[in-house]
Amino acid sequence: MTEPDKQGMDGQSVLIAGATGGLGSAIARDLAERGAQLTLVSRRQDRLADLDVAGHRIALDLRDPASCRAAVRAATEHAGRLD
């Protein structure tokens, strides 16, 4: 069985919420391998620091609407946009 072709993400800006969880970190690794610029969001700063994926890291709780706005603002400031 062959792996399906993966679309390149060169230069695309992506915000990943829950980046330190199992699914979030797997998505982050996949998108990083495909060339995406990542903004990684998690509640736990310590787990963000341990994450082995390149990207802008933001520790905050997305259950708070103001934190959601802050995450988007930080991602757009870092990469210039979100795709």
C-alpha cells in the first residue's frame, strides 16, 4: 500500500489549537513536513516547550473568547496572515 500524495503547504500559515495533544501534534508534524508556517497553541507552556515541531508557540486557554482573539492576532502578526 502506498501513501497518498500530500499537498504541499509551502508558506501557508496555519494555527493549530491543541497542538500538544496526540492529534494536534500529529497534525503539526505533518503540516511542518509539508512546509507550513505554524502557530502552535496549547494551555500548557511546558508541553509547548517540549513539542518537537518548529513554529510560533502561544500558551493560552481557548475556552476564553478573548484568548481566541489573541491567538488569531498573534498568528497573523507572526506570519502576516492565516490561510
